[in-house]
Amino acid sequence: MTEYTATLIDTSGIQDYIFSSNSLQHNIGASGLVHCATHDWVYEELVKLEKTNVNINGVFDHNATIENGDLNSELVYAGGGNTIILFDKKKLAIEFTRRLTRRALLQAPSLQLIAAHTEFNWSMDKLTEKITDAVRAANNKKHNRIFSSPVLGLGVTADCQYTDMPAVDIRPESGRLDSTKQVRISSGVAAKWKYFIPANEKLHQKFSLRDGLKYVSRFDDFGTRHESSYIAVVHTDGNRMGKRVQDIARQYSDDNRSYVKAIRAFSDSVEKQTAKALQASIDQLTALIDNGKIGDAIEINDNRLPFRPIVFGGDDMTFVCDGRLGLTLTEFYLRKLTSPGSKLSDRKPMSARAGIAIIKSHYPFSRAAALAEELAKSAKHYINEHQNNGKDISAMDWHFAASGPIGGLDEIRKREYTGQFDPDSKLYMRPVGLGKSIGSDWHSWDTFARIIKQFQSTEWSDRRNKLMSLREALRAGPEIVEQFITAYKIDGLPYIENNPDSIITGWVDKQCSCFDAIEALDFFIPLDGDGE
């Protein structure tokens, strides 16, 4: 029999589901539940239906194939936000979907799953086209579905203190059993809180820590005690991954089995590469710990590493860390992720982008996550404009949000980072490309790191007031900076290649070369080999 059904499982409203709470434990639990719904529960429900190609741990049997009659169902891949499964009968596909969505309703209330089915003939149809049809159908469901209004309570009810939905339980605040303050929680929050512990255990199993270290589990764990602390919310994403998936589909469009093998291998190689880069970053961070501190500045409180991956898997990731590590740790992770020597199954290395929102620890987390994603899109625009002979480059962008942003990123930058002398001038050099400058484009991480190091030299390091005065001179424009340089008898500002005037003006055309570095001085703890 060659008639099969391809089923796609997707999610909707994930950003709000994971990041809507200012409790890190809720965020961690929510991310774990999303992973369960698209991975762990999928494996378990397929095993219950018998004769499948995957076990409950997600390990594939590559010798069993559905077209040879070996299987009732075959998992193609689970990753990149999608899960694709082939079933030998449509009624089996519907039964699987019923079981999975019922489980999600019970164990992850308010998580929105979307399923799409498409029937095809293995001998006559192209699986690549049918999966595209399923993806299109799922997207249509996302955009066109009508959401029912939630029941806000019947009779005498109390509301959840996190979501305003009807409360179903009372728990100690922030999950701490020693807390005397009790909070009312909804079923959705209760599920996230309940899953925090297993999600935490899985993280420690997948990404090990040495010397009894633990990952932070509350935003209050960041920073130095009794001081205002900053955290960095970082969002990273792979570049043109959709195009690479399409290229695989075109290459194997006439051979369904070869396509299944190729797309599964690609998904697996992405997962391994991101996990490898993340583990390398964790190892590097722990190696920097000396006498209970990182960089002689960041205290390790209660043996907790000031770093926490929240969303990881596939080509994108979201993590939080001490604000002073946000820039250098992100650059290190991107460098490991995009190493030319680490190629994916299609024999090409990855490129990626990142957005870093550096915020106070009690800043609304959902807004910080949205800002980090907007900054990653800004880095993507930079990448699209600066292709290197057709090869993808990697880039990152960041923003310091001491208070709540008013308006979008472009509006904020026009309002807060425009020079006083010209409405078209820009005080910032962001986004920056990873590594060295390319051609005449000087907006690179290496340039930024070099400028930082020059401002950390003895000429500037003990003269905080002079640095602040320089920052105001930069706002006023090149002529005022020249006067400042003369008055303070400064040898010169950091040099921008092929722009000799930058030494005395701090500007290249209408873009400032030094402002970003001065702003980031307190948020730049070098990692080994950084900027070299």
C-alpha cells in the first residue's frame, strides 16, 4: 500500500506562552512544556501506537521505513519549530493527534498546538510538495483561527496574580517553600511551575556543569547582592535556514526516501551544532571563575552560574545571563556556532544573528524578550545589506534599556542616539558583523572590541569624568570633539581604518565610532581570546 498521511505538528503564540511572566521559573517550565509537546510526548504517543521508527528517548531506527511496510508511523524529524510524521492510515494520524492534543490540554493548559494533515501517494507524489502543503495549511490555521474568549470565572472566583485568569491553587511566591507570601495561580501557571523541576533536571543532564555549580532559577539570583543588577536577554537565530531546507527539498524532490534521510540528517546536524556551541560557551564561562568571581567582578552567589538557557533546540536559542556578560558571551557563542570547520549535513557552515537586550532585573520580561527579537531582526537587515561575495555573515545588535522603551527600536534610536549637530547623524555603530571588518565596512565586532580596550587603557581607565565629558562632546559633533581633544591634550581617539579623521573627531561621516564603546564599558567582561 502506498497511500499515506503526512502530519505536521506546530505551535502558536509561543513568545507569549513562554515569556509572559516575570518569574524565571515560569519561563523555564513553559519552555520545557513546549519541548515536551513537540518532542517527548510525540515520541511517547507514537510508541503507544506501536510499530514506529523512534523510541521514547527520540532515538531513530534508521533501518525501518514506512514504504516497506515495516511501520505504522515514521517520524521524519522534530526540530526547527516543526514536527513531521508519516502515517500509513489517516485514521491513525487523527488518533495520534487526538491523544497528543488531549495530553497538551491536560498537562500544559493555554499551550496552543496546531496540526495539519495531507494525504499522498508514495509512488506518485513528491513528499517535499506535500510537506509544503502541510506547512501552508498550518500557517493558515495560525492566521485565520478564531480564538474563543476564555471563561474568566463563574460565581465567586479569585483571579491569578500573574495572568488574571481564574485561580485554581495557592503557592508560595516564586516557588520558594520558605516564602511566607502566598500567591494565587491559574491552571496554566500551575502547569509551568510544576514542570520547572523536571525541566531544570533535563538542562543539567544535557549541559553539564562542573564543581557542583547550578544554573540560576530566579532573576533575583543575578547581580551583586544589595546592588541594582542588570541582566541580558539574548535571542539568536540561524540565517537562511529556511532556504537551506528548500534547497534540500529541491535536490531530493524526485526521491522521497532520499529526501527523508537528508532532511532528518540536516535537522540532526543543526541540533548537534547548537548544542556543541552552547556547551562550549558554558565551559568557557565556568573556566573563568576564580575565587568565586568571574572577571574579578561578577560574584557567584550560592554556587549559581549567572547564566540560563531558556529556549534551546533547532537553530534558535534564548538565554539570560548577567548583563555584564551579555555582549562577550553572545559573541563567543556565535563564534563557536558559526566556526568554518563545523559544517552541517549539507556541507556548509552555519551563520547566525543575535539580539541582546540589557535590562534591569525587574524589567518586564516579555518586553525584554520582544526587544531582543527585534534587535536580532536588525542584525538580519545588516546581514542582508553586507553579503560577503554571496556568503552569509553573522551579526549582532544590542540595546541598553535602563527604563521601559517607548516605541519601536528605530524610534528609540532616533530619539536617544541622534547627534545634536545633524538630525541624520547616528551615535551608534550597531549592528556589528562578527569578526573582522570587511572591505570599507568598519562595523565589526573586532573594531568594537578594539575601541573598548583602548578606552580601558591607562589613559582613560582612571578618568571616568573625562570619559563622560567625551560622551557629551560626541553628542555635540565632530568640531566639539576636536576642541575637547585639544583642551585635554589627548593623544587621539581610536582609529577607524581608512578614516584618519576619526582620531580627532570620533566620527566617520555621520556615524559615531566611540559612543557605543563608552556606553558598554561597564558591560564588557572579556572572555579568553575575545576580539583576537
